Amino acid sequence: MVHCHELKKGQVLVCVDCGLELTVSKECTECGTEPEACGCAPCQFVCCEKELTIKK
């Protein structure tokens, strides 16, 4: 599972089913390094009923 605090500007999230790609244009400033400390948790990045993954 990808959390918003892990995403860096320029990274791309991709849907493995349909190929949709989303580029991070601004990093999350609401969270620390732990998902539990995130005020916007739970973060869910979903497409085609599956979680998006970070494109390598």
C-alpha cells in the first residue's frame, strides 16, 4: 500500500489494469514519516478496484 507521505514530486502512480498514470506534482506536507501520524489517513490510491503502484 502506498501512503501519501512516501510519494515524492515527479513520481508516477500507475494502474496495472488500464495503464492510467498519475504524476505527483506536490508532496504531502500534512504527514510525518509514519502513516499513523498522518492527519489525512487512510490514503487510498485506487483504480479498477486495485491499488495504484509506483512506476519504476
